[in-house]
Amino acid sequence: MAAQTPFTGLLFMHRLVKISTSSQRLLCSRDKLVKLYKQRKEIRTFSTSAVKFKEDDGDKSDSLSLDSKHALPFRRRRPLSPLERISGMLPQDTLSPEVMQLREQDQQDLDDGTHIQESAALEDSEQGGVLRSDDETDPVVEPNTSGTQSNSAFAADKTCLPGESLLTFGEFLVAEYRKQGQLEFRKMFRLQTGTRLQSGWGVIMHDDIAGQPAGSFLKTNRGVSLCIRRASLEDYVLLMRRAPAITYPKDAVTMLMMMDVNEGDCVLESGSGSGAMTLFLSRAVGPRGRVLSVEVREDHQKRAVLNYQRWRTAWSLRRGEEWPDNVQFHSADLSTASSLLSGQGFHSVALDLTSPQLVLSTVIPHLHPGAICAVYLANITQVTDLLEGLRCLKLPLLCESIIEVPIRDWLVTAALQKNGQYCIRRSPILSKGPTQEDEASDDTEETQTEEQPAFGSVPYVARPHPLQKSHSAFLVKLRKFVQ
């Protein structure tokens, strides 16, 4: 037992010596790391001028340099634009005053060393952006995050044609994306400040759209170019918010031709719906005309009024003049509202009702002789009910026509080969053996396929569009005659 005690003491002393040796090694390594860190602090970093950080431990610039060490790779001189490179090679007497002012400003920044600010360096390093001073001015316009030019620079460079106006806030615009001639995306929106256009093809800020000319192609954050244009009345009617089904533009235009609506006419409309036909009638009669729109349902009447007022507001911003306020909306049942029509005469009547034969007895006495009453009906059974009502009521109306307005879209594209090149028309070979002229023509055809084919040498392929519009309505033309 006594012999084991010295051995245990020796083992304990050996462990103490080993621990002290390892601690000394750690202290030595720590001293080396501190020396390397101090040497690294003395490294000069360059941007537009040499900057050496202070070595005082209590100075705030040291703590700032430690926090902004990740921003050091960005502290480099701003790359020169092509315009700056060209201006640097030209004599000074040939440069414009604006370019000379920019060069003097850059030289002053180089001399004073004010091009880099530590606060800006820290902020940009946190955001992961490139350092740029607040007073830096580039002679060329830099693209923004959405890949579009700035509105002010574009407006300054582009000269507008007489009567042309740039896109302004409050207008209704349409964004479209077409791929290989086919429409893949279409959206109508109202241009507003601080809003963005969202789509499956990317995002465009509304502030970047304002100030651009209509029909511009702007890139989204995903690099997809969308065509931004003003919404026509047809676009607005098809894409606006609606309560009931609308009168489609193809049918509305045909009804206007049936009714022979002219500027200054007084027109009666029964069935305001969502206000589609009301807008077409309002434009047709003009500021000297008048439209009386009657709707039996209050919710439909409110939607029609709202759509009508929104279009008028957007039009005034677009053209600088007001859309004529020539529509009077009333919520009433026309079959029992004879007092509403008392003392009035109409050049034409447009009916969009489920059972128009029920209101004809009230409407026809206020229709001018020889004028037209156009009826919009969804199915053929309604047409037969209307004709049966005319037979029983014995009204002075003559049914002149019952038509349907179909539209068939077509795809007409240039014929392409599988490799993406244009197909070339080939003339028939009359002789069996190839001649020098045939060989020369073959050579020209090969060169044309490599470059741009000549006019008339590319065949075209035309076929009906696979997605066709279905049936919308039947249009009945009734003319009042004198008994």
C-alpha cells in the first residue's frame, strides 16, 4: 500500500505538467493570432482613393471596419461606362459642358477621398449591394431591378408625336405576353402609385410603367417582356368587373349598325346589366346625344354605374378631356314605368331582357316611326316567344332579320422547318439533268436560308384557331311601321 502512493503522486504530477504545457501552447497561438489580426488591420483598401483605418482601439472607425469587413470586396472603383471611356479618349475642347462637369466632379471625388463613406459601406454590405455614393451621377441610364429604364430619362430622350401622351396614373392598361404568335397572358389593371403588376411571368412596378409610351415592352423581374398598352373600350368591356353577362363587343357593334345610331340621337336601353352596351351607346350618341338606361335590379344598376364612371375617369386622364356625361341610369321595371317615358321620343331602342315581349307595349309608342328596336336574346326559344308575342299583341313591328354573329379566329404563321429556319419555295424542275442555272439557284437558296429569305419566297400556313368563341346571342331586328 505504501509502495503505490509514490506512483500515484508521480502520475498526478505528470498530468499537471502536460496540462500546463498545452495551456502554454494555446497562449502562444493566441499571441500569434492577435499579431496577424493587427497586421491585417493595417492593410490598405482601395476604391477611388486609398483609405487606412485607424489603429486606436477606442475609435469608432475600428469597430465599423470590423463590422463591414464583408463589404471590403465591393470597395472598388466604379467601372466606367462606354460614354465615359469614349469621352476620355477625346480632346477636351470637343467635349460638351455636361461631360466636362461630370469629369471634374469625378476628379474632385478622387482628390478628396469622399467617394467612400463608412456608413454607406455598412448599409450596402448588409443589403448585399454595390457601393455607390449619393451624389454619383452616371451619364448613361442604369437599368432598375425590373430591367426597365427610368421614366424621367426615357421621357427626356423620347419626343412625343403631336397628340401623343405618356402613360399616367389612373389609366386602365392591358399587359400581354405572346409566345410564338399566340396569346399566353392578358390582364387589365389600373395604374396606381406604389403598386406592382403581378403575373406568373414576373412582377413589374407601376412606378416603372408610368411615363412610358403606350405599346412599350417592359421586362419583369424574371426577364420576360410584357407589352403594356392602353385598354380600348373593347378590352375594358371584356375584362371589367361584371355582375350579369355582358353584351359582347361583336354583338354590340352589330346592334349599333342595326339601330343606325348617330351622334345626337336619343336612345333607350332596357337592361343595363354591367354597363357594356351602355358604354357603346354613350360613345355612339356623343356629347349632343342622350341614353336612358333602365335596369330592374338595383345591384346590376349599381355595377353598371360604377363601370361607367370608372371608364369616364380613366378617359379624362388619358385624353385630357372628359367623356360625355350623356347617360341617365334608372332602376325600374320598364313594363310598369310608363310615367318614366312620358313625353319622350327615341330614335332607337336596345332591349336585353329575358322576356322583351312584356315591355314592347310600353316602349313602342315612344319609338319614332321607321326606327329600329334591336333585341338581344341568348337562346332560340326566347326568339320564338318574342315572335309569338308580336303575333298576339299585334304591334306595329316588322321582324326584318334574326341573325347570329360568329367570329372565327385564324392562325397565320410563316412555315418553319424543324431546325427553326424558314421554309423556302422551290420551283418545279423541268429538266432531268442539273444545269449550271439550277446549281446557281440552289446556291442562292442555301444562302437565303442562312440569311434572310427574299420577299415572297417563304410559304405561309393558315389554319383555324383551336380555341373558338362559342355562341353568345341571337340578334333580332324589329322595325316600327305606320299602320
